Amino acid sequence: MTKVLGLYIDFDLIKTCISISYMQIHDYKKINSSPQIKPAIDLQANLHSWIEISRVKMIQNIQIIKKAIGDAQLGVIIKGNAYGHGIVPVVQILQEVACVDWVIAFSLTEALMARQVGFTKKILVCGYADGLIENAIMHHIDLVLHDTASLERYKLAAQKLERPVYVHIKVDTGLNRLGFTPQQALLVILELQKSKQLIIRGLFSHFADSDAENNWYAQKQLNDFNKLLDDLAKLQIEIPIIHMANTVAVFRLSAACKSLVRVAGGVYGLRKTIAPDLIAQDYQQLQPVMTWKSRVIQVRDLQVGSFVSYGCTFKAEHNMRIATIPVGYADGYGRELSNNSVIYINGILAPVVGRVCMNLVIIDVTSAKSVCVGDEVVLLGDIDGVRIFDLMLRLKTIACDVTTSLNWTISRFIV
């Protein structure tokens, strides 16, 4: 740690931030800051693939959620590279939207990235404070307190700077991952009542199963959390910010909406598969905001009997035309999609043939009209067959696993 102009700088952490975010920051600034640069759509011609984030759809999703939560503060989760959408473009949009009060990161590194690109609103680290705690203090970032080891670490940093750390105490009501039990949390709160180093700004918990058809466990967790709140009220202890609701709870368990709600999937349009009669109708209006595109780099004719890609898992049963796309499992287009997916090109859904390679995938374009090198393809987007729901079924996973698997180095653009 080095002190520069009154700020404590962790240069190793800065190097990490730069290495992770350089492509996103560089591309975003080129598009949005320089009047001499043409719009993003022209820049993309030189990229092997790119991701477009719809500002309009994201803001519409936020407005739907805000309507549901009323006067509660709104916090948007940006962990996992903003669920794969890119921390840089996402916080740029969130900075513009007046009803967004917080962004919520998993790590301090993510929080500092948000500050680095100009996010000035409140930030909470809800997972783990990596790096130097002094950076959180200097950049006005709230931290999670989930164990006594963190408590001591925060105190030392606060004493060093002679400035307090603002914390949100995490209560484990049944997820059994991080946090204090309700009984432990109460003792910690009592211990910190007169502390000058740690100021309690918030208290929160996390649902384990809010999207289950029978949400008895979510209700049990909420009851246990409410009991802790009642115990605090009896002791006349007031904590400014209370939060527990996630996106599903906003639309299904409104009693969980306290003074702040934490949402992620809903903002990005990554809906859970929940029967319509179990959740408010507005939930179904949330729309995915991501489109992942690439371009054809080669087209060739294939003779009957020819094999395609590694392992000879695909054999041409007739003469056909194939196209190669510069995207593979290293980019997040899973190997499980080998012979098991489609890519949209020139009005058709072209089947993936052969194994997905590290950086390449081959598609059957026999039925497409005049496919040429440079033609745009959609790997993931708002088209039947390549929607997030389609890919998650083929990959046998969940929506946020699809989007967070997309390589961080793929350029993200706001459109």
C-alpha cells in the first residue's frame, strides 16, 4: 500500500482492475467520448465477436421493478461482471437512472471498477472485501460484515485512517453460506453500538429458494429475519437500511421488500421459470437486454461423407455448405452445444455441426441464401432458437450461468 496525494493506493489491485476491464473501458470510451470515431456498429467489423446491451430494455426493466417496490431504495447487483453484461456499460446506464440508489458488488475489486468509470452513487460489497480496506473507506464503499475476522480487519483499517467503515451485517437465515446466525448478529450489533470504527448502515439476509413452487422455506427465512428485527425494535435499536428481497421476492413475497431491495436477474431480464399463477404478472414483462453477435470468417462447400471438426462427430449425409464463426468454448459458447444448437444467420437458424472448438464453431448454412464472409450472426439474442432460455436448456443450466460464462474480454457496447 502506498499513500499518494492523500489516497491509499493498492497498485496490485489497480493492475488487476486494469487487466480485467481494459477492453471494456477502452471500447466504451472510444464510442462515447470521441466525436471522430464512428458509431459502435462500424467498429464491430474488426471484432471477432461482441455483446450489445440494450439501454432501453434495461431501463424498462428497472422501471417495472421500481413500480413494484414503491418507496424502497433500489440496489442493482453487478457481481460476476454484471451477470456477464459488463460492469462498465451497466454502471454507465445505472448512473443515468434516477431511481437506482445503489450498486451491489460481490468484491471490493468490482466496486472499485465501478468507481473507476464514474459511478458516484452508493456501493455495497456484499460478498468479500478483497484488497485494502482503506480503499473502501476512501472511495465511500460500504462493506459486508459476516464474521468476526472481518470485524477485526475493518477496525484496523478504520483506526489507521481515523475514519469509520460503514458496514451491512449479513444474517444467515438458512442459506448456510456466509453470515451470522440471528442470535450472533444480535450480539454483534450490541457490541458495535458505541463503536467509532464500524458504523452499522445495514442489516440483510439472502433467500435460498424464493423461486420454489412451494415457498415455505423462503417464508421461514423471512419469519426468522423478521424476528430479529422485532428483537432489535424491543431494544430500541434502529438500523437505517434493511434488505432481503431479490427479484423473485419483489414480485412474489412483497413482505420481504424492506427499505432496500437487491435485484439482478430482473434488471438483466434473466427470468426464472415460474408458473404465472405463482408470481405477479409484471414479472413476465422483464426482457433480456443482451445480444451476442459475431461474423462469418469462412464459407466452404462440403462433399457428402466428409467429417466436421474434432472427433469426427458429424458426417455430411449430403453435399452441403458450411460457415465458420470465430467463437468457441473459450468465449463462453459451451462445448455442450456441439451438434446441439443453432445460430441465427440471414433469416435462418443454422445448426451447429461438429464439436465446438476453443475459438471456432461451424454451422450448416446450406439452406441460407448467399452467405458470405463478413455476414453477421446472432449467437444469443431476442430471436426464437437463440434466446437465453433456449441455450440454458441445451446447456442444462440456469440463465445467469449462460451469461456469466461469456468471456470478460469480449467487448460490450451500449446500443
